[in-house]
Amino acid sequence: MDRENRCIKVVIALGGNALHEAGTPPTAEAQLEVVRKTCKHLAEISCKGYEMAIVHGNGPQVGHILLAQEIAEKEDSNLPAMPFDVCGSMSQGYIGYQIQQCLRDALRGRNRDVPVVTILTQVVVREDDLAFQNPTKPIGPFYTEEEARNLIEKKNHVMKEDSGRGWRRLVASPSPIRIAEIGSVKRLWDTTIVITAGGGGIPVVENLDGSFKGVAAVIDKDLAAECLAENMETDFLLILTEVDKVSINYKKPDQQDLSHITVAEAIKYMQEGHFAPGSMLPKIMAAIKFARRFPGKKAIITSLDKSVEALEGRDGTIITMA
């Protein structure tokens, strides 16, 4: 690829460490400081000539919003808790706002005047997705058994006891089918850095008349980023996490860091159980899907600190079809 002839496209999926630093309070102010650091790296990628869109997670943030809603409802019955899809949209708004503000500042500090916008994004899922029959994603606060049974009766929530710590609500984690606002992302792409599908997107199902209805679910943000990368036919899917490279036998004496693996090797390691569910596994699944869809293109998993080096082939784990 010759960067002088055309711009290289990349979708970047930000991990939780890009928004929150261990040991810091879970406040908007503390998050803003972490986001400022994150955006210095993102600005460097932009200044290298890459065209990019950004997808971020929202796990802790949407949990805090939901908890605030639940506490308010307990204190005052006239303040009913907002539905989970609405809480997701709230998290998209405030996380996107912080990234948008900090990235614009970081770019201006490098004399690069590029607009940055956040799109409140709906992601369509199938109403008959098997994930809805077996909700597995815990969200929100812990409850007593009495409170949990009350929620089951009054709100039809799926509740489960969690390792002796109390009861928690479970929601489904369906697969993303398409991004409702993809047309807007495409129109903005050439001129604007777009923050989209935050938290995996607001999960919606499509009615027969073409309208959307929000559902209580969590879409994995790495799979949503892959969906975006497919739609935009990007050159790279860059998944950022806490480690520089993917490993097998992670944190064991025979740990092996992987620099380049094929889809077949990734599937083999996945089947052998090397990648933890809810952690590295969805990243590997997204990378496999992208590499299969675009033979010759690359999915990369690495840390924020090594993002530029990884895009240039000098670090990270690269996953390709062959």
C-alpha cells in the first residue's frame, strides 16, 4: 500500500483502559484525564495520514448510570429508572463528548484541523438471536434475593445469584447485524473523524415497517467495530487492549507472545481455550471475521502505547487469512 497514492483506512476499537485507569476514582473528571492521554495516541495515528473512525466500550460507565437510576427509583417512586437501552445512549453521549473534545484539542496541538464528531449509534440485532433465550451479561448493581425476586415479578428481569455476592440482572449479548447510521458515517468519512457504535451501539430490533425498537442487551464493542470495518472496507481493524501482544498460555511459565497468526491458527488456539470469554476471546473472534472477509487485509490486536508501531508492522499481533 502506497500512502502517497491513497489514504489508509482504519477502525479503532478502544479497550476499557483507554477510558479508565486502575486506581483512579470512577468519576467523569478522572475519566477525562485518561481520555486526554488516550487522544494523544489517536492524534498521532491521524497525523501519520490514516483515515479513522473510533469505537469505544462503556461497561463500567453504563453500569454506573444504571445504578444511579436504580437508586433514584428507590428514593422516589416518581423517578422511575430509565430502560437499559436509554442508559446505553446516555453513556454513548458522555463518553463520545469527552473523546470528541480531547481528540480535537490534541489534533489542534499538532496543527491538524480535522473535525471530530460523535454519532449516537443504533446497531440492529436479530430479535430471534439465540442470545435472547440465554442472557449471560451481568449489568448493574447487586441485589438481595428478595429484591431480585421483586424485580423478576414486577419487571420481568432475568436475575441470577453471582458467586455469593448477591443477585444481578442478566441481559443478552446478541451479534451485531448492521449499523443503522452507517450512511451518515460514510458521508462524513473523508472529512471527519467519527466516534460511532459506542459501547457496541444501542441495540435495536427492526420492526416490519422499518422502525426500530430498543432492547435490553449489550453488543460486544469489538464485534461492532468489526461490523463497521466491514461496512467501510477499511485496510485495518485495530483492536486496542491492555497487552502489547496476544499470548497463548497467558500468565503461565510457558507463555508465548504471538506476532503474526493466521485465521486457522487463531481458530486452533481459540478451540484449545487460550482466550478468556469476555476478555481476549471476542477480540480474536472479531479479528477472525475481518480477516476472513478481506483476505490480504490485517486485523491487529495491541496496546494503546504500541498502536502506531503495530500499524506499521513493528509490534502487536497481526491476524491475516493466510
